[in-house]
Amino acid sequence: MANEEISRSILNERDTAIMDGYLKTTVFDMVALDTKIGMMMMTNPYNVKRNGGRRIKIIMRVGHTDGLISFGDNDTVDPQRKPVLQEAYATFKQALSSIRIGWVEEAENRGSDSIVNILKARTDATIQDCKEDFRTMMWGDGTGNGGKDMMGITGLIPTTPTTGIAMGYDRAIAANGFMHPWVWNVAHGLGPYPTDEVCPTPAAIAYFGDISDKAATGLQYFDYAVSATQSDESPSDSYWLSDETTYSWYKTLYPLYCDHVEIPMSGDTLKWGWDAAMICNRPWIYDTVANGAPANEVRLVNKKYLFMVQDSGAWWVWSDWKEPFNQPSRAKFMFVRGQNICTNFMKQAVLQFTAGWQA
């Protein structure tokens, strides 16, 4: 009897070790890194790790200093006033996923080979669900699941930049103009507007291109966005983000109708596993509308200022196997805790197109 219990214990330990080794790598790789937007945000070199806590404090620039002051002989110059800074706050958000294996199911599939098979089936199903939910969350505005979701791209770089609350600040208040991303507007679109100015109303761009004129007219707005927000930034720190249809307007129709111009592609396409056209020396990442990408919207994301704060103690971490007191089964939970934040909204941009190519 004792030998039988020892053998069963060794078997359980072996099966558990196999399960744990499989889970630790598979779910993170397939969920976090196997989605375009997830990969870009997860591999951001500017991401920050913290251990626990509830609130994330961010220092924001909210106005202007005296800058560079000219002076002459015997002039008196007051000392430079301190930079106009304010604190903003974000809140850690957490999510979990779980895998459960019933006692009968485990008994029927006992043994290292069989247990891995049943675990793989469970994990594959979990991966598909997690991938869909995680991708939707990264595209979202933070209001999903009753406001329990992490803040996503459309919340940090909204097409309605004068509405909503961002990291504790009401974007509708004129004094909070520093919380607004750059948007295209006829009066302000050719250059950056001051951080303390009321954000202009975004103007929609009717057509991405004109077939009859053989011109991708929408491309000039990409230049405007880069000139207004990235003139002093490294091209490697930013990328374009849109839905797949808008991306195809450029990739497919531009060379077809515009004198067969060859489109440069990012050198990272082999590493990423998907193609990414280059515009203004920045790669264009895309996703489908079904996965959460807003239709006809293009965002310029500067990852130096828009990054993720990760709780290192709960970052894609699996719990031990747990046995519910009222059910013959074992369950394992995977936790992820963090938040997406932006420390300079004027380094982010959004363009809205209302149609594809004009005939």
C-alpha cells in the first residue's frame, strides 16, 4: 500500500512537472507574442517593471518654460522658472485565465504522453480565447468589462481627443490640452499646436488615394503627422497602426495605380512573421476589424512615450495546481497584471479616413 502511494506520488509529480513546463512557455508565446499589436507592445524596450502596488504615478509636462532668452550687455535676466510639470496617475489592471482538469478525465489519461495530450487540448482552447480577448483589450479604450480592462490604444490615442478621462485628467477642459494626441485639422495640421492650447476638432480625410490622378493623396497626411510629432525623435521608436483594409489600400492599390511604385518593406518582417510596409521610415502594423482594430483609422505610435508598466510578480505567472473543496478536479490560474500608459500624448497621432480610393 505504501509503495503504491509512493509510486502514485512520483507519477503525479512527474505529470505536474510536464504540465508546468508546457504551460509556462506556450501560453505567453501564443497569446502575448503571436498577435501583432501584442508583440509590438510586449517587446517594447521602454516597458517598465514594478513589483506590486496599485497606482502608477507619471510625471507629465503640462506647459512651457521661458525657453531660450536673448540678452544684451548689462541686461538683467530672471532665473529660468521651473518646468511646468504635473502628476498623473494610472491604475494597475489584472486579468486571469484558467485550465481545469477533472479527476475522472485525468485518470482516463494518466501517464506522461496522455496527460500532455489532454493538457495540450485544454491549453489550445485557452490560447484561442485568451488571444482574442487580449488582442481586443490592447485595441480597446479601457472601458471593457466594466472598466476592468487595461487601457488600450484607442483609449490612449482617441479620435475624439476632447472627451473622456485620461489618467485622471478630463480631456474636455482646455487647460488639459497636454492630454490630447495630434490630430489632423486644416488650421493646425501642418505643425504641432502648443501643449496648453485647446485641441482642434479632428478633420476627416475623405479619400486615401485618387486612381484617376494616380496619386495616393492620403500619404501627405502621414508626412504631416511625422513632421508635427516626430521631428526630434528616432524613426525606430515609432510605428503606424491600423486595420487591415486601410493597410491594403496603400500596399495593394498604391503600386497598382500609381505608376507601379515599389513599396519598401520593413527588415523585421521575417522576425515578426508578417509583412509590414514602411512609410516615412516607420513600419505599418495592422490587424482586422474583427480583432478590434477600428476601421479607417491610422495611428502613429511612439513607443518611447507609450509603453506598458508590468507587475513583475504577476506577469503571465501561473499559480500552483489547486483542488476545489467541492469538486473532484484540479485547476491552474494564469495571472497578468499591468497597465498601458502614455507620458507624452503630443508625440502620438491619429488620422481618420472616410473612404478608400476615389475612382
